[in-house]
Amino acid sequence: MHAEQLKGHLDALLLATLEGEPRHGYAVMEALRESTGGRLDLPTGTIYPALHRLEAAGLITGSWSVVSGRRRRCYALTAAGERALSGRRADWRDFAAVISAALEGKAWPSTA
Amino acid sequence: MAEHSLIQRYNDVLLAELPIQLAEEVADGLAEANARYARQGMSCDDAAQAAVAEFGEARAVVAGLTRVSPAQWTARRLIATGPVVGGCWVVALIAGRAWEWPVPSIARALVGAVLITSVIVLLTAAVARRYRVAQRAGVAGCAGLALIDASAITMVATTAPTMGWLALLATCASMLRLVFVTRAVRPVLARGA
């Protein structure tokens, strides 16, 4: 799966990898790779701007530590980030259900 | 353990182009990637090559971080709101017949020159692909607009025969922008290390 196909979904994917435990940039990439069975073809360098954008938006928060003599920045979800992730998940489920129904020729279940 | 020359070159680009904290963050990730490939049994050369390939071009990483930098964020907002503040002043100055005010020609020319320069450097900051260019241009643009706003407010307060509601509105717009610039320039300068 290429970066182009991920447009609009990268933020939700990053938030999901930070759910439960804080991670540094490369650990976020590894978690993404693991959770998708290595099918994401995304230059790791693009993770950092996305993490900084999410931090500026208040959805994640960063903190510094020193590991193996290197300074490391780890990110954790904020309360706003948790809310945003829940919203993105619900939106995705709706979107996937609608598109699947259309592509597979099934009627969309009516809620009326 | 000494860094592989490929990793070192990549980090040198980051250090030259980015504030130290951002460069250190990406360099840490690159070191992790290098270690991961080495753990998988690759040779030093192969591990370094694979890590660099995984991260993508260093300049692309710099450009990505520049796009989300406080300087570019601030410059884009100032450019977007500039016509509103400028429009308020144009209307207020026309309504107040500002051409009749006793303002020296040199002062008018200076304000015009600073305004044009500020717009140019803010546009530069907004589209720059290099972090430090965006940062320096952003700070210069903020300073220029702050100077313009302060001058306009001072001019109206000291020179205008009467302060109409249009001039009051324009003054409020400039004061709001001064507050925004003051708050926004702090994170831009904080990333300057």
C-alpha cells in the first residue's frame, strides 16, 4: 500500500499506534509495520512531520528522555487525541461499510 | 560505536538544516533503524543503506518538518488575515482623508517599503522548503508587520484630527494582530537553537 493511498488516514493510524503506550517516532513506524503485516510502504521520514502536526494540534504530547546516550522524543495521546481517535474509528467504520456495500452490490442497512 | 559514514552524512544534513532538537529526534530514529537492520544480520554497509533508504531523502524530511514548523504556520495565517487588516486600514484612511494628515512623505514611503518587504518575506516563509529560511523569513515578517501595526496605531492616535469608528475598527484589528504576532513568534524563536 503506497503513501498516496494513505492520504487522510495517516493521522488516525498514528493516533492508533500511540493508544495504550507512548512511543518514539521509529517505534511508531515499527508498530504500524507490525499491525499491518508490513504492507505500508511509507518513508519513515514522513512520520516525523505528521507527529509534529499532531502535537501542534494538541492530539499528542511529546517528552524527551536519554536512551543509549541519544536524546529521544516520545509521544503519548492526550485526552483530545483519544477523543479524536474514537471519532476517526467511528467515521472509518461508517465509510468502510458504505463503500463495501456499494462495491459488493449489497443494500446499505437502513436505520429507519 | 562509530556511525557509518552514510548515517553520518544524513545526520550532517539534518544538523545543517534543522534546529538541533528536530535533528536529534530524526537521528535517533535513523540510529534505531540502523540497529534493527544490523540485528537482522545485515552487514554494517547494508544496514546503513537500508536505514537511509527507509527514511527517504534527508531534504524531503527537512521539507516535511518545515511544512509543519511554527514559522510556516504563522506566516500562512498572517498572509490569510493580512487583506482583512489591510482592508480595514484602507477604508479608515480613505474615510479620514489621510492624505491631508501632516505625515512626512519619508514616513509614508518607509511604511510602504516595510509593508511590501514584510509581505514578500512572509510569502517566502510560507512556501520555503528549508526550515531555517522559513524561520528567518517568518521572524522578519512578524517584526515587519508589528512595526507597521504599531506605526499605524501611533499615526492615528497622534495625527488624525478625529478618531472615527472605522479608524477604531482598524486600530482594533492591528492590536489583535500585534497580540497574535507576539504570541506566535515565541515558538518560532524557541526552535531557533
